[in-house]
Amino acid sequence: MTSKDNGTTHFGFREVPEAAKAGLVADVFRSVASKYDLMNDLMSLGTHRLWKQFADAEAGVRAGERVLDLAGGSGDMARKFARRVGPRGQVVLADINDAMLEVGRARFADAGVAGNVEFVQADAECLPFPDDHFDCICIAFGLRNVTHQDRALASMFRVLKPGGRALVLEFSKPVIEPLSKVYDVYSFSILPWLGKVVAKDEGSYRYLAESIRKHPDQETLKRMMEAAGFGRVHYHNLSGGIVALHKGYKF
């Protein structure tokens, strides 16, 4: 699922040493960082904004809370949370990739809303925060790139306050068979072509398509969150299951 017993894991459809995956993923996101937001709009025809709006509503972030936007990249979710927590709250935008973190920092500076936001370069598998620290944690389109997803979920659970909630917004498995076939054609033909034409990087977007197929399906991820300690785990299928939002609580 996240790694194999022989010390290897998947990087897209390739099998690579576990120790190599983080560096390979880092190279992908350094390559695409400058075009990341534009490509998100093109790839999803803008629908990623609706998926994130739904996640924002489900997060239920309130004034004064402390929120972690994990693998936050260019900061789409963090900006939403920053408006909700207000000046008494705090949002931490954390990402393992320095290039993506710089994109996020620049976008916040341009918007002039970084007063209650902290930027932290951090590995999701070993978060550098105290136990029981955050009221809410969200990881949007980042979990599938983590080498040991079970460790990341356990780390999220550790730093979440009792009573807090965690949300995982991620590509998943279409639940309508005709949609699944169309999605395959799009993912392995159109998506790499867009990457080649717009981002000048066909290989990275081929990896992103492959990484989606290797990600656990809805029920498997639900069980993984439960194994990490989360309770009342449930999920919503979005766009026919192309994306799913999982939510769980720490009790």
C-alpha cells in the first residue's frame, strides 16, 4: 500500500527504494512549482476550487483556532483557513518541498494576508509540532505523495488536539464505470500532454497520473485512518469519486 517488505515502494508505476522516493517526489514538485496553480485550473477545468470549497466548509474552522495545512503547497486551503481563524488564531502552512513553500509564501505576501500564517518546511511522517497542538488538520492532494502514508496519518493524529478533526482531500477511485474509462483516457493521454505543453514537463504529470492510480481507494483509506486512531471516520465522494474527502476525529 505505502511500501513493500523488501524495502521498496512505488513512484508512480515504478518500484524504487524507499529512501529514494522523497527525493524523486521533491524533484517533481520543484519542476512544476511555478506552473502549479495554472496547471491545477487546466487539469480540473477549475473544479479543484469547488473541491477545496467543500473541504473548507467541512473543516468547520472557527475564530481563534490553530490549523495545520499539511502539504499546503501554494496555500489555497491555508488562505481560506486564515480568514476564518482571524487575528486570534493561527494557520501553519507546512510542506516538505522548499520550492512549493516559496510559492505559497509569495502568494500570501501578494494577497497581504500572512499576519496569522506561519510557514514551516516539514515532513508529514514526523511533524515537528507538540502533541495535541492543532484544532484542525487538512492535507489536500498531498497524502498520495508520502512514502509511508500510515506514518503520516499517525503523525497527524499525534499533533491533533482531543476533539479535533482531520481532513484528507485526495484523488480517489471513480464509482461509475463509464466515468472510470473516460478518466483513464484523460489521465494518461491528455494530462501528460498538458504537462508537456504548459509546464514543459510531461514526465512529472505522467507521474502525478500514476500516483493517483496507486493511491488507496475510499474504503482502504478510511481503514488506514481508523488504524491511526481516528474515530467517526467517513468520506464524501466528489465528482463521481474522482476525488474523495475523508474526515475523522481524535477522541
